[in-house]
Amino acid sequence: MTSPSAQTLVPEDDRAFAWFRTLGPRGRRAFVGAFGGWGLDSYDFQILPLALAAMTAALGLTTGQAGLLATVTLVVSAVGGAVAGVLADRIGRTRMLVITVATYAFFTVLCGFAPNYETLLVFRALQGFGFGGEWATGAILVAEYARSPHRGQVLGWIQSAWAVGWGLAVIAYTVVFSLVSEDLAWRVLFWTGAMPALLILYLRRSVTDAPVATERRRGTTAGSFSAIFRGRLASTTFFAALLATGVQGGYYTLATWLPTYLKNERELTVVGTGGYMAFLISGAFAGYLTGGYLTDRLGRKRTFTLFAALSGVLLLAYTQIPTGANTLVLVLGFPLGFSASAIFSGFGAFLAELYPTQLRGTGQGFTYNFGRAMGAFFPAAVGFLAASVGLGGAMTFGAAAYAIAVLALLGLPETRGRELT
């Protein structure tokens, strides 16, 4: 039976930003914590591709070695993300979020002190443990507070924090590299990765898990890798991991190599590269928000298919623009950033809806981060291919990843409207 007071709230839920109001006070605090964690996670990750050209020159690296830095980060992040998912089911979402943020901040700073390539590779790998765990933990935390009709929009806004962190990293890159010599500037950029430590204070004081997660942990044995490979969940896990592989393989090809592509092949200055990246990032921010809206309106699977097709076509077009047509590169950056980012908006809601509460962290953590590990081989492959076909030609390899994503959707159900109980 519905009470009169509940009935009066229905019209409110259809207004702008209803998705935020319906989270409630605790849910809104969780949203702020997860948004900050994902944005700063993005900041710490994007430091590497932005500093890659200067690091390559300073340490005398080949393109293959440079690409391996990104690949190792992503592969190890897959392990960290999978482990974090299990622990989020066992010890709580908020507690695990604090651990992941502290981990990626600490090792990002240490990267700035690395005396050689081998040490840098180790520090970057260890940074990946925290980097991989943050998204799965934060997304589940907020998804369990969100109401079904708005869950796509809520998680789309969380995803938009990636563009905010990316934008902050580009600003820091432009300022630092304009004021400091390149030999030192890449180190300074890594040292700025200490900022997430401030977020930990907020998480510890203000954020708590949703009641549904707390009650479920008390009543059952939570967090089991074997359970997500049994029965009907086995097929779900396989295809969800394949979907994550395709989407992230395409995205990380773009994110890892785009700054170097703009600087070396398009011959842009530091300030010019920052300007072109700003156009791409603006598209990314708009894409995250639009993707979240569409995933609630069109459904999860249709939205994934739409933006996978657009991303593949635009990546091919962007990297094949003739030399001298840099204005077209600038203009095309917005739709490329839009589509490559909008596809991520559905992940938080979709993966959360595919798994029961006691296995939500485990399932989401494993599938998303398995995809990250497999997708990580795309940037490395591009780095090695670039030696023979050029960086622009090699980056087209990333477009094939989006075809994998579309195929994976054939094995997954539509989950729009599913309640998290």
C-alpha cells in the first residue's frame, strides 16, 4: 500500500536532478566520495600518458617500453580490482574505497622519484592495485543507494568524474611543463598525485555503506570468486568480461597514445596539445552525462551498441586525417571524446544489476577489471606496431576492440528497471 506522502513525491522524481535528490543524505555523501575518488583516480592515471613523451626522452625509452608502462598499470589494476571487489563484499564498500585511494596516491608520488625505467615500472604496477579497485568499489557503493529509474544517470555522473580528473591533469601538465624543464617536469607532475590523500579524510568521516549491503554481509558468506562462475552467473561473467575488454581496449588505446600522437605526429606544442585535449575532454564530459541519461531511456544494451559503433568509426577517422588538417583534428576531437566516454556510463548500473548483492563487488570487480587487463594489451600492441606503420596507423588497431564489445552484448540480458535487492 502506498502512503499519501509517498504519492506526493512522485512528481518531484521526474524533475531535473531527481536522480540526486532521491539518493537521500547518506547516498549524496557516498556520491561525493565516489565522484572524488574516481576523478582523482583519473588524474593519477592520466599523468602517465601526458608525461610519456618527456619520460621517453629523459630515460631513453623505446615506444615499446613506453607502451609497456601503460599495459603493466592496467594488467596489475585488473588483479587489484578483482581483489578489491571481493574485499568490498566482505569488509564493506567504504572501507575498501579508502584503501584503494590511499594506494594509488602513494605509488603515483613514488613514480616521480624513480631513478630508472625498471623502478618506474614497479611503482607504476603497484599504483595499478589501487587504480583498479577504486571504480568497482565506488560504483557499487553509489549504485546500492540509487533508485532503479535513475541508476543510469547517477552512475553516468560518477563516470563524468573521469573527465574532470582528466581535465585537471591536462591543466597541471600545461602549467608544469610551461614552467619547469622537461627533464624535471614529468617528475613534478607525478608528485602532484598526492592530492587524493585529502579525500581519505572525507571518506572516513562522512561516507557509509548502503543498508542493503550491510545487512546482506551480516546474513551470508559474501565475496566468492568461484560463485560467479557457477550456474547462470558463469555465462554472465564471461560475456560481461568480454564487453569490458572491448570497450576498454578501444578507450585505453586512445587515452594512452593521444597526447604523444598530437605532439609527435601532429607537431603540436605543449600548449597546443593541451588545447586539443581540452576539446576532447569537453566532449568526454558531455558524453558521460548523455550516456547515463540514454542508458535509462534506451536501455543498457542499445546504448552500448550505439556508442561502440560511433567510437570505432570516429577513432579510424581521427587517426587518418591528412597532415596539415589540424583544424579537422580539433573539431573531430569533441565527438570522439563524446562517444568513447558515453559508452562507459552504463557500466556501473549494468554490472551492478547483473549480480546479487552478496556477489556484486566480486562480479563487478572481476568482469570490469578482467576487461581492463585484456584491453591493456591494445596500447602495448600499438606501441610495437608504431615502429613499422607509424603511431597514427597503429592506433586504428584500437577500433577493432569496439567490435568485440558489440558481439559480447549478444550473450547478456537487458537489465533496465531491475531492483537491487
